[in-house]
Amino acid sequence: MAYETWTEELKQNFDETVSWRRHLHEHPEPSFEEKETAQYILERLQSFGIKDIQTNVGNGYGIVAKIQGGHPGPTIALRADFDALRIHEESNVPFKSKNAGIMHACGHDGHTASLLSVAKVISNHADELHGNVVLLHQHAEEVLPGGAKSMVEAGALKEVDYVFGIHLDSMEELGKVFYNYSFGSANSDTFKMKVQGKGGHGAAPHDTHDALTIGTQIVTGLQQVVSRLTDPVKPAVLTFAGFEAGGEAYNIIADSAEINGTVRTMHGDIQDLMESKLKSISTHIAEAFDATLDIDYERGYPSIQNDAVEVEKLKNRFLTVFNDSEVEEVEGAMGGEDFAYFLKEKPGAFLRVGAKHPDDASPYPHHHPKFVIHEESLLRSGEVFLSIIDEYLG
């Protein structure tokens, strides 16, 4: 079978794949600034003999490359993001970031290297394909407005029938493949509030409108939105990430307070409810204590909605090429991912692949300064992509 031949070549390319990943890890670039990263990806794709390549796709350095199959058939797209985070790396790997304050702390270097390895294999077997493969190397996943939406608007999926993505997971068992029939991520909204009160002397609170205590009432009051106002079978998360007020001296009542956080939901009606109640309850609490409130609420990436038909097809395929214990259904996660924009345009699925070191009892999560992945996960990720290609174009 073609798949066995492809995966054997993938294994032969593993050392090179690791070298690509480590180069990217050593030279991370943050969202919308990935000029050298994009050039590195372009050079690899060109070295594989791929001719149909578009650069600077969307609102940044997105790359769309097409491998034309030798026979008629559908076109599938495979996506890998390549931006890094503004985090100072604290891991002990010998290929640590050489760019101060910037780190691949979410595995995007692994995503990119894995898809490049798949591209190298498939470009050598293009004449066997009953259809085409589009490679979506996406910039700026980590920072709003992200790169995916702009790539869709630029026509990246114009001739595509199905689209698939993979995310490596440092917290899950190495080699496992995780699928989900419905929501693969959450609507990821953010908010900032400024409570404007009236500061004054700590000994005369009656002459003030204490922004600090008003802010704490807002934080406390909003806790009941999820517990009492949302449908319990529809997930919602309200997280307060920052609160700043006063602190200049022990006897000064705060004049203003600033609060920020995130709201995560999956269903549109719950997203609407959360935004509405956050604004109305906060405003009314501030007004009750003679303060004013300014709220900046920004809707972020929409929730990923996998196509159940395609997920079922992939699950059955995975069970034929991997051990049953290595394929697992999971519930949707509350993280945010702009891959959602691709799935709004075309059917497909977003999958996860375990990347935890087997001997690590306490792995570090994504976006942590000590985040690491086991590099064998690049091979499993490539095998997953190749099995998808064989399923649709074999």
C-alpha cells in the first residue's frame, strides 16, 4: 500500500525533520513578524521540487503550496502554524531560543517541521495521488486577529474540498491520536474594564467612591453568571486575569481600578449571554456605588466545529493504521484556535497528537517557559497526515 511506503520514507526523514524543528526552535519569531521563518519554510518547499507556492498570503507571511496529484480527485488542505510567543525560555534543551524573550512555547515549530516532512514525502509520490494536497503554512495564530481568517479571505481554500489540522499536546501521552466529533475549541473573547471612582483619604471613605472595593464587587457578582444564568450543559468559563487598583500608600483610597480577563464558550447563544451580562451587571454595580465603568469587550476566535462525518471517517481510518489504544475520543477543550476559520469555510477536522515525554510525571503546559515536546510526536503527527492523504486521495 502507498501509506506503508510513505511512512517508511517519513521515518527515514526523521533526523532531518528534527533538525528543521530545532532550527525553528532556536530562531523563533512572534506573530506577524515571522519573516525569516517563512523564508526558511519556503526554501524547504522549493527544495522538494514544489513549484506552486504563494507567499505573503493574508495579513502576514502566510504560505500556500499545492502538490498536484497525477489523477483527478478532491483537494485536501493540511495546516501548520509557525509563530512563536513572547516568552523567555526556561527549558533545558540544548537548542534553546537564541532570540531573547521569544520562544516556541506552543509546539508550532513541531507542527511546521512535521508538515514539511509530509510535504517532502508526498512531493515524491504526487503522481500516485487521486487529487491534490494544499499545504497551509499559517502565520500569527497566537495574536488577534490571527492569520487564518485573512488567509481564507485571500482565497487559500478556494479550490479545497476538505481541511485538516493537528496540534501537538505536551500534556497527553506520546503517540496518542485524539479526535472530537463536535467542538474542538472555544469562542475565545477578552475584556478590559476601568472603574472610575473618586479617590481620597483612607480615613474619610464617605467622601470617596472607592474604585477598589467596587471592582471587587464586580468580580464577585460576575461569578454568578456562569453558575446561575447559563445552561449547565453548555460550557462557559469566565476568568479574571488581572486586577490593578491603588497601592500607592496605605492611607489612599483608590481613584480607579482596571480589570481584565477572558470569556470562553462554545455555543453562540451562551457567548451572547456572557457578553451581555458581563456588561450589564458590571455597569449596574459601578453605578450603584456612584462610579462609572468603561468596558472594552473583544470577540476573539470562534469555536472550532469539526465535521462529524469526516471525523467518523478519520477515526475508522486511524483504527486501521494505529493500535486501538492509541486512538481516543475526547471532549472539546476551552482553548482558542483560529483554525476555526478554516472549518467555517470547508468541512474537516482538528486533531491532537500526544507529545508528553514518557518519563515526565509533571509536564509543563503550553505557553509555559519550560514547555517541551517529545520529538517522536513529529513522526506520529506526520503519520496522521499521511493517513488522511491516503484516505481521501489514495
